[in-house]
Amino acid sequence: MDALAELTAKAEILSLVTGYWNEVDTNWGECAHMMFAEDGVFGAGPSAFLGREQIKAFYDWRRSRGDRVARHLINNPIISMESPDLATIKYIMTIYAVDGLPVLPIGAPNSISEVIEVVVRDGAGGWKIQSKAFNHLFKGEEPTTTMPAHLRETLLPETTRQDQS
């Protein structure tokens, strides 16, 4: 991969990542699932959402909870090109989020995490998120949005839930 192609790919990847968090913050994630590969993974371990259908179900549930103001701030992105069609981006994400309508009080951030994403080129030559994993470094008093386990059983599509076992 020549230098110009690598620079272009890195700009596209950074645009995907910042566009994703903008979608989550300003459109409550309504289209966020489409930024993932069809079999993409959001999160890790037993709380991970597998595939676009489960990721969509998470964001549908998140919107159903009511008004919330959130901003996901990204710092120190480092992109490693594994091949012309595969890359990893690592960054620090700081979350400020509170249920309700602005202007809301807030103290410390909800969390500060290292995020590691694997991205792949899709058939049209664009980039999609293959996986997005979080390593939580700091946790504030205000909770982040997490789907309770009992709701996962009822809200996640049956076909994809069976694939997890």
C-alpha cells in the first residue's frame, strides 16, 4: 500500500469512527448498526451484541428509555493498517451522559475507556466496523447505558441469541 492510499484509508477510518459516535450522540444510534459489518461485534464477552440485528436492538432499546444527552469524546486515535482491507484503530473515549433534556448538571465523566476497533473494507470499498471492544479505565458516578441481562433475553432477536451458546 503506497503512502497516499494508506493516508486516504486512515482518513476514511477516522471518519467512520467519529461519524459513528456522532450518530450515537445526535441521532441516538438509529442508524449505528449499519456502520458495522453484517457479523460485527459491539462489546466483548457475555454482554457483547453480535451482528447488526442485535446492535440495532440495543440502540432501539436505548432510544425507548427516553431523553438522554450524551457526548462520546475521542482522543489519541492510532490507526494500524494490517492490510489494504483490514485495520485496527485504538483511541481513548470519554463519555459524558445524563438522562433528561439539556441543560443538565454533570460532574466527572461517566467513564474513560480505551477502545479497540477492527475495521474491514466492504464490497463497495468503504469501511465497516468488524468489532468494537472497550477496556474501561475510569468509572464515574453517573452510569453508562447498559442493557440489563433480563432484558437481553427478551429484546434480542431469537435467531442471534441462539448463536451465542
